[in-house]
Amino acid sequence: MSAPMEPRDTSDSNGAGGTKAGAAAPVKATGSGTLIGAIFLMATSAIGPGFITQTTNFTIRMGAAFACAILISILVDIAVQMNVWRVIGVSGKRANTLGNEVLPGLGWVLGALVAVGGLIFNIGNIAGGGLGLNAMLGLDARIGALVTAAVGIGIFLWKAAGRVMDAVVVFLGFLMMLLMLYVSIQAQPPVGEALRQTVLPDQFDFFVVTTLIGGTVGGYITYSGAHRMIDTGVVGRANVQVITRSSIIGIMATGVMRALLFLAILGVVAAGIDLSASTTQAADAFQYAAGTVGVRLFGIILFGAALTSVIGAAFTSVSFITRQGASQNLRNGVTVGFILFSAAVFWMLGQAPQTILIVVGTVNGLILPIGFTLILWVAWRRQDLLDGYVYPKWLLVIGVLSWLLTIYLGVNAIGGLSALWQAG
């Protein structure tokens, strides 16, 4: 049997890309299966080592009240991703290409912001991979970080890098979900109390909410799945239903994974175990929940989250700093360089990994409103970039409300970010 063909490149020769009037009809997708790689790239990018570290740290600090922050992050995720996938999918253009067509040079400015945020996040992802291999195999965390980077580089050196990337993120996504389910059952969390505090929390923290949103929705994560969707060729007005369904599936997957991890940690905290002084809080929580095997499972989950996030951060960041019509070989080469540079910075950086993993989430949370402004502007004012598509007003409204919320949370979280970095 011959090997399947790589997804076609929908961009034109000058990098503008997208579906134009009079051009060939968009690909007719028969179901969301054609976008399974894009769906899981979005989902696994959102569930990286930063989120695992944040969830553990904040659950220890806030207990069941942290459920409210998770709910808010999921609601923001729904509003953001449905708009991002719809605008990018219908236009057939990456966010940076759209930015340059709205205002020359804007796309490159946005690309620089996302790439810098992706670089910061990737340092945390590589650090998380080292911690995961340490918990799983006892390997030195710094060496494990380099191994994580090497595996990520190997994927992009593969001739069929796109198919390999999709296969890896789908497999690891399902594996992480199953392992989190097992540990959450073993932890026996107070589900009723968590449900109550989802809507009536005993406490609320702007910094926590902004950090969580940034770690699961902000920065490069916003665009990872949508930009991978462009590569599949499933674009244009004819594929609106498939695009929408795929974005919802991705959001549901991330929501389930967030909830399961939170419940696993909450079960340990609710049992009276004090993890506040631990330097390996998440690993210790899994150990209390499931014994020695829990530590190994934690290592697998953390390494899987780190590797998929390294892939997502590198792929998406490079998609922002290269033209849409750039060759796949060029993009893969730049991606390899991006991962190498991230690993080198991690090796030289003296900051504690746990602090890095929390701080990067807040940084991306502050970047989120900037790029999302472009998406909403195109949806509202640039119907020409959407091939005449009439954008749903209800979707635009929830997008604007979410945008206002991210600005409000970001302004209130800046002080907390400075204090945390100084304390780290």
C-alpha cells in the first residue's frame, strides 16, 4: 500500500494564502476525523506541564474553590477557540497573514509576540519534560529536559513530520486522559464540594484565574489547532460545520483533562495531606493518591504533556514567523532551531522550574487579548477576508465579552506576576 499523501498546502505562492473568490472550491470534509491531529494539538497544547504545575499549586492554595477558576477558563476557552477556528478556518489564512492584510506589518508584530511567548513557554515545557522523566525513570531532570527536546527535534526531522506529529499528539492525548481518570478515581475527591464551589467559591484570585487562562488558552495555544487545520486543507465556508464541530471536540477534551487533574489533586488535599512545603508537589500528590505506581504515572503524564506542548509551541510559533507559502522543509528547519534554542536557554537559566511553569502561564494570559483583538476585528469588519461569509452575531458577542474579561483579569494579575517571580 502506498503511503498516504501529506495534507495539501492551501497557501498561494506569495504567502497570502486562503480561499479567494473564483478559486477552487474548498476541500469537502466528510467529518471531524480529518482534523483529529489539529483537535489534539489544541487539546494537548492546553494541557502542558505548566497547567499541571499550576493546577497542583493552586489547588493546594485554594482547595475546592479552584474549581471556579477552572470553570472560567473553560468558558473563556469556548468563546476564544470557537471564534479563532471560525475566522481562521473560513478565511483559510493564518492569524499573522490576516494581521498583515488588516494592517501591513501587524501580522509580524503579532508573530513576534506569540513567538516570544512560545519561547518562554517552551522553556517551561522542556523543563517539565525533564521533571517527568525524573519521576518516571529517575533520570536527572536536566538531562531529561534535553532528552525531551531531542525527541521533539526528531519528530520535525522526519520526512512526514506532519503525520508523525499528529500521531504522537493523538496517542499521548488519549493516554494522559486515561491515566488522569485512574488517578482521580484513586484519590476519591469530594466531588459534591467541588461542584458547589464551581459556582459559589469561598475565595477568588485574579492572578490564579489569569494564569490558568494563559496556560490553557493564551499565547500560541490560541492558534495551535487552527493553524494545523490550515495545513489539512479543511478551510472555507463549505466546511464551517466541520470546523465548528472540531473546535468543540477539542474544547471538550481539554475540559475533561483539566477537571480530572484537578479532582486527583483535590482528593489528596481534602484528605489532609500538606503539600505546601514540597518542592515536587504534583509528584507527591500522585504518590499519596496511588502509591509508588502513582509517581510513575505522574511521570508519564508530565512527560506526555511536556512533549506534546513542545511540539505545539514550536509548530505554532514558527507558523507565526514564516510566510504561509513557505516550504515545509524550511518550516521544519526553523522549528528544529526553535526547539534547540529553547533547550539552550533552559540549560543556562537559573530559575526554579516550578516558578517558570507558573510564570509563563501569566505571560501568555497577558498576550491573549492582543491577538484576539485581530480575530474579532476580522469577524466584525472584514467580511472580504471571509469570502463574504456572514459572521454569526451571537458568536461575536461572546467573543467580545471574553475579550473584555481577559483584559480585566490581566490588569489585575500584573502585580501577582512580579511578586511571584521575585519570590522564585
